[in-house]
Amino acid sequence: QVQLVESGGGLVQAGGSLRLSCAASGRTISNYAMGWFRQAPGKERELLAAISRGGGSTYFPNSPDSVKGRFTISRDNAMNTMYLQMNSLKPEDTAVYYCAADPILHNIVVVTTDKDISLEVWGQGTLVTVSS
């Protein structure tokens, strides 16, 4: 089974940028769709973005809080790593950021809304704090 480890979190001023990495071990990530999630204090975990196995398709939730346009999801299967480039950060982006993997992209997309769905593996999370 694949194991995931996030890195790249930290403290940044509003307007700044960070790049998160999700490094996999144990198995190649090319067999998995992957996604980035976050959970702020007192809030439920939310999906930020998902990416297909080969990286050719990406998905951002259609919501008022969508990070599309500020955040970019990408992956490098040769490096067994997924990334989240975060620009124009805001204090409300403060949260623990998680990566996750599952063989089925649809599961990544619906896991936060369908209680019958669980993902194969989650990382342990990395804290991002954006100061005003």
C-alpha cells in the first residue's frame, strides 16, 4: 500500500505563496488519482482539487470558496510526488492541508459529500498559517 507524506507547510504573510508536496512511498502513484484537502479549526474537511492518474485532468469544486485561479494542482509520477502551488494566500486559507490517494478519481471528488465513500490512503497533514 502507498504511504503519503505532506511537506511545505509553514507560516506565510497574506499575499504570499507556498508549494506543498505530497511524497509517496511503497507503491507508484501512477495507479492512483490524488487530491488535496484542508481542514480549518472548527470546520469540516473540504476538497480543494483533484487530479487524474496521469495528470491530464484536474478538478476543482464549483463553490464560492473555490481556490481555482489561486491554487494549482500537479503531479510528477516519475518523482512519485504531487504538488499544490498556492498563490495569493489569504488568512482564511489557514488550515491543515492533507493529500489523499485512491484508484478512483470519482471517490476523491465525492468523499467529503458521500459518507459511504472512503479513500484508500491519507497523509498526516501539514499546517499552513497565513498571517494578516
